[in-house]
Amino acid sequence: MNQKNFGLDSLIATWDSDPANLSVNVEHLNHYYGEGEMRKQVLFDNCLKIRRGEIVIMTGPSGSGKTTLLTLIGTLRRVQEGSLKVIGQELNGISAANTTELRKQIGFIFQAHNLFESLTAFQNVKMSTELLGIGDAESRLSIETTLQRLGLGHRIHYKPKSLSGGQKQRVAIARGIIHEPKLILADEPTAALDAESGREVVTIFQELARNQDCTIIIVTHDNRILDVADRIVSMVDGNIRSNVLVQRNAMMCQVLNQFPIFRSMTPQAISQVADKMDMRRFSPNSEIIRQGEMGAEFFVIGKGEVDIEVDSKKINSLSEGAFFGEVSLIKQQPRNATVRARDEVVCFVLSKDEFQSVIDSSTPFEEELRKAIFSRQ
Ligand SMILES: Nc1ncnc2c1ncn2[C@@H]1O[C@H](COP(=O)(O)OP(=O)(O)OP(=O)(O)O)[C@@H](O)[C@H]1O
Ligand SMILES: [Mg+2]
């Protein structure tokens, strides 16, 4: 079968949950405003893992808790309940000294009107380096380079009132990135900008993510910039309702498109399947499913080869793009064979319920399955 590597390694890497590669790890986070009778819960049991270098767009209705979550991540608010780790540091119970250290690695970008009107572009950025305790000579050089890089070389000594909306926002960005933070938090960074300036801003974010492995979280209502996101998180009523790895979904669709069983499905249907798929690795010789057990999952082989064994005798083998596990799910019977990884195997997996929902919604998928089951009997 097809031995091409479809960017499969990049796809598999999106499941990497090694804590060392996590930039933000939110676990069961609650938050309340007010005291006593007035105490009101605004964040409810939120969990979110963001890997280093990801660009995350956070959306949701006004009042849904986006800024609250962003300011908690940025150490601008104290964590009350749950766990929140930022660049490996737990924020629940963090000391003041550690907070100061951590803030040096975080860049904040809010709307341009946060600039000081009486200070020039250069001085506005310089304020930030002074607060972080970066040396004078050192900071002069990097401020100029950063402003130049952002296309403001000829506006270094202008005050905000002589700058356009887009230029002001770029000064705000310069201020947020001057110290080369590992994490950038931006709240509505393009809200006040026209389409072109908004695009410039997100292009700068993309370069930072790509070139400096910087993680960027952008809160926005601006649909025009959704395409830069690796992940889109939507909040409703203090809760993360959906958390979609857009980039993973796109790669997964590409991979699934190469596999015969998905070929006749519509792109939309494939995308829905892609969204539901989980990834599982198996070491050589391990059992993936066992004959006689009730099936709970459907498998598509992404990488490697498996042996099919009936009554401990090998009857067949399957490789990339092949699938197994469907018979038991469709017929509600125990597994009719054992499937064993021959080498390092990576499978994409649908749970029983998700598998059923795909069958219900896609006739081509169901037809392909029935054909396959028939031919295997
Ligand atoms: N300092 C505060 N004191 C009391 N309640 C607050 C405070 N800040 C926010 N809230 C409340 O917490 C909830 C979440 O607010 P938050 O600012 O996080 O929402 P948001 O999603 O950022 O909204 P928007 O899109 O309008 O910026 C809202 O009900 C808001 O009224
Ligand atoms: Mg807000």
C-alpha cells in the first residue's frame, strides 16, 4: 500500500502532550468575582492545553470570561481554584518573586489606546524595558531594531497622535514583544484596525510564532483573522465549549483523503470525522484488539503494519490506510480476530459512538464499510 509520508509526523506531533512542550496547562480552573453575597462564579471548571509555538484564537460572546482567563494566564490576577501552569510554573500559590520572574517571559498586547500620549513611540516601548529592568544601551538598540522591523523606522520619535491606528497598534506590539517573551497575550489586538492593518498585525504574530517558537493567545471577535489560528477556543458562559485544533484537522483531512474508505465522502464529512479522531501508538508485537472482547473502537492505520490473528493463527496483515474493528461495532458482537502491531504502529481511532454517528451521517462511508465487510467474509 501507499508508503508516502503525508506530513504524518507533523500530524502525530499535534498529540504531543509532553509537559515540557506545553506552554499553558489549565486544569479545572474556576474563578469568582466579588465577596460574600456578591460572590459570582465567572469561570467554570476549565481545562486547556496549549503547546509551545501555537497560535490560539479565543472567541466567545461578551462576558463569557475570555479576558478573565487571559489575565489569569498572564499572572495579572491571582488563581483561586484549580491549576494553571504557565511555562512550567504553577500559578496557584505562586510567590511574588516568581511572578516577577515569570512576567519577564510574557508579553501583553492590548488595544492601542493603552499608549501614553505624551511619549513618543520609542519612549512608549522604553517604558516597558525599564519596568522589566533591561539595561539602557541594550534596550536602545533593540527598541530601534524592533520598531524598524515593524515598519516604524521613520516614526520612531512620533507621538501616538501623529500615528495611524495601525501604526499605534504596531507600537503596542513592539512594547509587548521587546523583551522576546515566550508567551504573548493579546486582547482584541485588531479591533480598532482596518482590514489591512489587522492583517499586518497577525502576520507579525505568525512570524513570532514561527521564528521564536513563541506561543500566542489572541482574544478576538474579528473573523477576518481566524485563518492564522492553529487552535480555536470558544468560550460560552465561563466555559470552554469547543477547542478545535484547526491545523490538526486540516492535516488529518489530508491524511484521510488518501485512504480509500474516506475517498467518496464529502470534504465536510471528512472534516467532521477528522475532528473526532484520536491518535494511538502501539509498540511492536502489542495487541491492539483481542478476539472475543466486545469492541469499543474503530481503527484506521496511519503508520506501520498489523497482523490479523484468528485462534492464534495469522490470517492476514494490513498496512497504512487499512481499517479494522468495524465488524464488532456494527454487529454488536465480540471481536472476531486479534489485531497485533507488527512494528511501531500509529492508529487513528473513533470511539463506538463517534463511529456510529459517522455511519449515520455519511452514506458513502457506510457503503464502503459494508463492501469491505462483505469482501472479508
Ligand atoms: N473586575 C470584575 N469584577 C466583577 N465582575 C467582573 C470583573 N471583570 C469581569 N467581570 C464579570 O465577569 C464575567 C466575564 O468577564 P470578562 O471580562 O472575562 O468577559 P469577556 O469574555 O472578556 O467579555 P468581552 O468580550 O466583553 O471583553 C462578566 O460577567 C463580567 O461582568
Ligand atoms: Mg474581554
